[in-house]
Amino acid sequence: MAKIFFSYSHDDEALRDQLEKHLASLKHEGAVESWHDRRILPGENLDGAIDSHIDSAEVILLLVSASFLSSHYCYSIEMQRALERHAKGECKVVPVILRACDWSHSPLGKLMAVPQDGKPITSWTNLDEAFTDVVRQIRLLIQEMSRSPANSIEQGLFQGAPSTSVKISALADVIRSSNLRLRKTFTDFDKDQFAHDSFDYMRRFFENSLIELEARNPGIQGTFRRVSDVRFTASIYREGKVAAECAIAIGESFDRNSITYSGQISSNGYNEALSVEVDDQAIYFKTLMGSHYSGRANKLSQEGAAEFFWAQLLERLQR
């Protein structure tokens, strides 16, 4: 059984919980066990507990975001210790890119990051697909490590360590349930906040994307208009003629938190809508209209929702 250590910023705790949930299959198989600082017991020494687990972990997942990079403890203590052990061949360090940030110019830029191509998890249209990709690659890593005798409990886990004592220590660590995650509850306030924060994010996303689209494509012009606090429009012109347009609004239809998309800026109807949903760990968006995108858009993050609507706007131009 491989020990996994999570190094992360508490700003990203919800995403860490989602990743741990997706690791369940590996845990049920007895392939891995995971540890993070939320498992420190009352009265236990914080630094000592973290140091002990980071020094005994065989796989260290660095959950990378701007919050991670700006955290002195994550960046200068946990990450540096992890990279030192990785360089000595004592463990494997895997950067998991949670949110877009300038990580490639850090020491992590030399390592292969996950998900695929280092694409941030929150920029995937479907969060489940992103986490599944991460778990799939962790599984491959664990399988590769298991082929090395030095990495198995039966061989003592650590080269040069007394076999019997390491076996006892390792087994003492793993004789407990890995089913420690409790169900989270979300209030109406949480749902409202998520919806309106996401709408504000989507507004900035569309405005900046139109500017970049125009800069990269000769003959293309983009216009963004903020109609009100709960509605905005976007238009794309090719050689001066309207090529695509949309209106996006929140709370104007059947649900106070629904965000709707209309392919016409003058229409009161809509072509697609997102509703706020929850599971036992997270808040997310779900598509309502059954569009051909919906098969890969069951659980949309804030970023995924913006990309989802942006893809619909560009569809006519990309045919």
C-alpha cells in the first residue's frame, strides 16, 4: 500500500476533498492510503505530524494553485522538502494543477504535471473527467512503483531500514478505515453566493476572451455590453458583419440562481440554462436543456460553466 501525502492550501480544501473522493477505488483495492493536515489529532504537534508524514510518504501530491504558490508553508517548506526527497529517489512528487497559475516557471516546471498536459482541473468542462484523469495517472504511477521491491511493505519500504521494524511501523499506520470523509451540507446562502460569484466570473471571462479573440484573429471584432447587474451580451463580428452573439443572465427565468444562455441578444427566451446543484462534497452547475454538450457537462465548476457557454458562442465560427 502506497502512502499519499496531500500538500495544499486550505483555500483549495473543497478540491482536495473531491480528489480524495475519486481516489476511493484505489483505497478499496488496498493500493493507497492518503493523509493531509486535517487528520492531525487534537493536542498533536502540527509541524511534527506534517514532517513525519511527508518524510514517510511514497507519493506526494502538490495541489497547485495561486494560493499554493503564495503560501510560505506550502511553497517553501512542504514543496521544498518534497522535491529534496524526490531528487534522492525516496518518493515521487506529482504536481496536480487545480487552478490556473504561473506554476511552470517554478521548480515544479521540471516535473510532469497532471491532469493531462497540465490543464488546470477547474478549466475542464467536466470536473469528474479531470479528477478521473488524475486518478488514472496516479494508478499508473502506483503500479510502476509496485514493481520495485524497495517500494513494498514486504521489503521494508525504505532501503537500508530494518525490515521488521518498518513492517510494524507501516502496518500500524494503515490499520484504520480510509472512510473518514463526512458529508458536507450547503445552505441557500452558499448556493446563492456560488451562483452570483460564478456569474461575475463569467462576465469577466467573456469580456477578456472577446478582447483576446479579436487580438489573435484579423477581421474579427468583439463587443461586450453589460446590460445590468444580472445580464450581459457578447457579439462577434467577422468583416463587420455579426457572426455570433449571445445574452447571458442570472435569475431571470425559472430559478433564482439559474444562469441562462440565449443565442440572440434581443430575445427573452434562452437556448440553454445552468442550475445550481450539490452533492455530498461540492456545489456545481448542471445543464438543463440536454444540449449536445451535456454528456460531458454533468458537474460544471465556475470556470467550466464559463467555458461551456463560450464554446456555444464560438460554435458557429468554428464549424
